[in-house]
Amino acid sequence: MKAAILDGIKNRLEIRETELPEVNPNSSLVNVKYCALNHRDLWIYKGQYAGLKFPIILGSDISGVYENAEVLINPSLNWGGSELFQGPLYSILGLPANGGLAEFVSVPHQNIIDKPKHLKMEQAAALPLAGLTAYRALFSRAKVTSTDKIFISGIGGGVALFALQFAVAIGAEVYVSSSDDSKIEKAIQLGAKAGFNYSNETWHKEFLKTHSGVDVVIDGAGGQGFSQLIKICNPGARIALYGATRGTWSDIVVQQVFWKQLNILGSTMGSEQDFKEMVQLVSSHSIQPVVDRIFALHEINEALQYMEAGKQFGKIVIAVNE
């Protein structure tokens, strides 16, 4: 089969023929049609991810065909027996197991899910990892309801956009932030009430001048500026933290956390049940994933460069085998 293969840190991915993936009694081959990129793929490429091994076929977000049916793949492997946290054997498709930047992928039977009927295949590929992460952060961890006022940081990335779309779908009031005013405008078109440019270090003061505090924060950045999110929280608010793209916290005033009785909730990917519920939410509300751009498989290196530039609004999708 044809695949995009990474042989080492920062090596260009090569398109070449390789053997079909092995299957066992608990797994099946899926014919990959589209595979969306995540920052995880970029971090692996740059050597900034744990458990590196080479050669590797990247790609966690897959739509394809299995037994003549159009399907999605749940990229959470071996979640474990608890809905509260992943078990010791947990991994994500695309490392250590080969992923979807290939004509075929081998996955456990239970990870193959029917594609929502209203989605095109390229839209469906945009859904799995980011949609699952957003769903768990919102609903399994932060327990969001329609009466909550929600703030989502870093709008434009896949998880943040799905968090916006899911929260709007249930009727919640949503605010967003970005360093790019054009992304804020696009988010407002998707249902956000307003947005704030975090390049302005006093954006949180502007927020509080015109709005009361928020009940929930969904954040994937961490790092410097996290303290501003704490300042816009109502007492008893929940902060679901699903990533740390800006690094570790450096400016938190701890007293504000305990005095406000805030709940800081770690959230990673999601369980099999989370994935099924996420797909059901997307289907029942006819949610349309935002696809920024589609690249051909032979353009995979250009696609990674485009992701690193950070200009996308929505998911970057690779047409593997149209």
C-alpha cells in the first residue's frame, strides 16, 4: 500500500509503498479516504512527543470505508475500564500504532463507528480526535449545561472550534479569545457572543467591563496568561484544561483559585462512551466540522508547514485515497 512515512525527527515524510498492516481476531483493515492533521502529528515530526519510534505512519483522524460502509475511527486505543481516567495501556492512533496517512489502517473492531449521515467524508475525518477531546472537556469533565456561560481560549484550532460548536448547539452562551481578529469574527459567525484578542494584556478587564464572569473555561494553552482566565471566572467556576501549547503556568495567583473555590479539571482525549456520545451529538444537531484546507497525500510536508504557521481556522485534511 501507499503511505506517508516519517523515518526520523524533522525528516521529510516520504510517500512510498509498504506492506499492509497486520490484523488479528480483534482488529480489521479500514480503507482510508481522508486523514486530518493534529498538532500531535507536528510535535511527533519535530521530536517533541514522548515514546517516539521510527519509522512511523502518522495520523489519528480517519474517515474511510469498512465492509462497504462509510466509517469514522475512534483514535483512543485501550482506554481501560474506568470512565474517570485512561488506563496504563492507553495510546492514541498514529504513535505507537501506525495511523491514517496510508491507504489502509488496522484498528480494533470497537473503534470503527458509522459516519454521521449528514457529513461528507472529508468533514468526517476532521471530527475524531478534536471532537472527542472537546466533548470530554465540556461534558464529561466540566459538566456543561445550557445555562452556563462559557469561555473558550485559542479559537481557530480544532478542539476549540468543536467546543464552540457543541456548546452553541446545546444553547449555552459562549465567548472566545484569539490573537487573530479574523478568527474571532469567524467564531462569532459560528455562534460566539463576542471575542477578545489576548495579544492585548488587559483583555480580561475589557471582558469584565461589559460582561459578568463565566461559569466554565475550556483551555488548551496553559502558560503565561492563564491567570487572566482565572480572573474572569465566577466563584465555583470549572476550568477544563486539555493541553499546554503555551507551556507551564507562570503567573497564577493561587489565592484567587482557592478563594473563588475554582475547579481546575484535567482532560485528555476520551473514552469509548465519550466518543459514541460525541458522534450522537454531532448527528442530532447536524453539526458541520470546519475544514480549513484539503491537501493531497503527496503534499503532506506542505500541510505540516501550513499547520506550523498557525493561520488555519478549522482542520487541515489530507486526501489519502479519494
